[in-house]
Amino acid sequence: MLTVYGDIRSGNCLKVKWMLDRLGRDYRWVETDVLSGDTRSTVFLATNPAGQVPAVVLDDGRTLSQSNAIIGFLAEGTEFIPADPYLRARMYEWLFWEQYSHEPAIAVVRFQRLLAGKRADEIEPKLMDKGRAALARMEQALEASDWLVGDGPTLADLALVAYTRVAHEADFDLMDYPAIVRWIGRVEDAFGIA
């Protein structure tokens, strides 16, 4: 059985959980607390030398890390990866953007506020600006289309909903982004996210 090492507080880990649940796959979840040092143990580092969650051990013992690589592997051959090469490339464009421009702002601020206990005035203003810019880009795309790519949900939607749906925990007011709010509901319905 596939084993997932993840911290349930992490949007990156939840992407993997949601994909597995949506596909109806059996798996074992091993809660791995990033704050207590679980990811620095010798046992964990043997699974993922980078010391990051999520990490997956496949049925045959091979390992995978990096949330978007994992969900890409899991979703191979499903409707969540477009068959059209251009649309598939657009999906990857959003996946790379999520890890480079969205997650480093919104997830980092959320971590600092929610888990590290920083006050709003202790947050680097550039992080807030970067988060607002990321949300503005998504809002613009979602004003024109129900989904980030094509006519239905893809991995781009799953990846980006993970931290967008909890952006309020990072002091980003989603009421300023009505197209995003509507999209979150669609993505949650499509992937069975509660």
C-alpha cells in the first residue's frame, strides 16, 4: 500500500491527500510534524533526503517527493491532466507558477501567522504584496474562465486551491477576489474537499 508522509496543516501535503481520496486510492497516512523535527530524523531522511513533506513511498518501495510531482504521478491517465499538449503545458505553467510565485508568499505568511505566532505587523510587507499580486493574477484568469485551464478541473486547480482556500489565515481578504471565491467552491466540489 502506498504510504504518504505528510503534515495535515500543510497545503502541499493536502494536495496529495485530496488527489488520493478523489481517485479512491488506498493509502496509509503517516503524520509527520514539520515543527517537531520529524522531517530531520534519520528514518525520514532516508525517504526524502531534502527533509520535506510530502513524501510518498510507492507499493514497490520507490519514493517520490514534491507535491506537484506526486499529484502528477497519481493523476497520470485521468481527466485531471489534459490530453491536449497545449492545455497540458498550460497546466504545468500554473503548477510551476504556484510553487514559484503563489506558495512562497501566501503559504509563508500563513505559516508565520498561524504556526510561528507572528503578529501582522511582523510580516514582511513584500510578502503581502507578492501574495496580493498572485491572487490578482488568479482573479483575472478566473474572471474569464471557470477553471485555470480548459473546460474542467485539472491539477492546476487542485494545486492552487490548497493555499488559496486558506489565504484568510494569512490575512488576505478573499472577498476582494469574488471570482476566486466562486472557483474555490467549484474546485472543492470537483475534488470532494470538505
